[in-house]
Amino acid sequence: MGTEVGLSMYLLDIGGGFPGSEVTEEITSVINPALDKYFPPVSGVRAIAEPGRYYVMSAFTLAVNIIAKKMVWKEQTESNEQTFMDYVNDEVYGSFNCILYDHTHVKALLPKRPKPDEKYYSSSIWGPTRDGLDRIECCNLPDMHVGDWMLFENMGTYTVAAASTFDGFQRPSIYYVMSRLMWQLTKQIQSHGFPPEVEEQDVDNLPMSCAQESEMNYHPTTCASASINV
């Protein structure tokens, strides 16, 4: 269409918003054939993208602390259902602003494995403000307690970078942590170059976060790169 009206196109920006997850393969399986078909090398058009989200989507794991809880009885026709409202020390105007402005669906993870017979309840997770919009997620969780931790992975995009101090709540502290094995390997590479006795598959299998290290209990200073509210 541009050629028909006398425009000589030479640059195509396909934009951004690419997730840093397995879904990326599905996206590229559509984009790449389309570029080959409509903008082959002979067309002289250079294609670029904006991969910001792709690089930083998995940059952080957010760790939040439960600061309050409320039990609610939901009346039903046959029986009453016990539900919980868990309040944490971060909010949709803080690290979870990706929910409001980026339509992200976050998923709470528990640092400890639940017991096989542990009962789950319909729960909702809320921020500490009194704003009705400050709801983070609805999910099924065990009976949580004040002081328990929750983890949220893939919280790099539009999270701490756009966080505010709404209602006077401070932004979370950020800790950069890696496993002891990876730290030793990094120092060895910096000092002597990549050791020949370490194969590529060995590096891939090295533990990168505390969740992979012998199922140890979570501690805010031993987790993988994380944004943490204490």
C-alpha cells in the first residue's frame, strides 16, 4: 500500500510486548513466516522489534508477607462456605501495578510445600490500602497465618519500576542473591575464564534459586534475585 502511493519503506517496527516465557515460541511461529512472506530480504526493508518486556519479564521474584487476614462466611443455598481474605504488604499501586496498567494475571506461590491432607479454601489476596481496587488475586490457598510468605514469579515488567508510595506505603527492598555454587562458578570465570571441566549441561543444572536447593525454607536474604517486602 505504501509503494502504491509513492512511499519507499525501509524500516518496519513490529513493536513490543513479547512475553519472556514459552508463549514466545507461539508468537514467533506466526511473526517470522509473515516477515518472510511480506518483507523478504530482497524488499530492502529492515525489521526491528522492542524486546524490553522479553528481557526483564523474569528479572525478579516478589516476596510479600501476610500482615492481616479476615475470615468470611459465604452463604449458599445448601451450606456455608468458609473463605479468607489475606492482606499482604504490597499493593496494586506498588509492585502489583502491572495488574491495573498491564492487565497481568499474577499467581501466588507458597515457599513451603503444603501437606498432602491440607485443606484449601477459596481466598482473595489484598494489598494494605483501603482502596477497593487493591485486590491482587483470587485463588485457593491453605489457611494462611500472619507472618507467612507468598512468592510471585516473573514480576520484572511494569512492577517495581512503576511502583508508587500510594497511601504512604514504601516501595519494597531489592536483594540480589544467587546460589553459592553459581557464585563460586562466576568468580572462577572472572578470574580464569570458563573452566573446561564444566560442561554446558552442568551449568544448566546448577541451582539458581533457594527454591531449588534441597527444598530449604524460604528466607528473604537467600532467595534468588527478588524484590522483597519485609
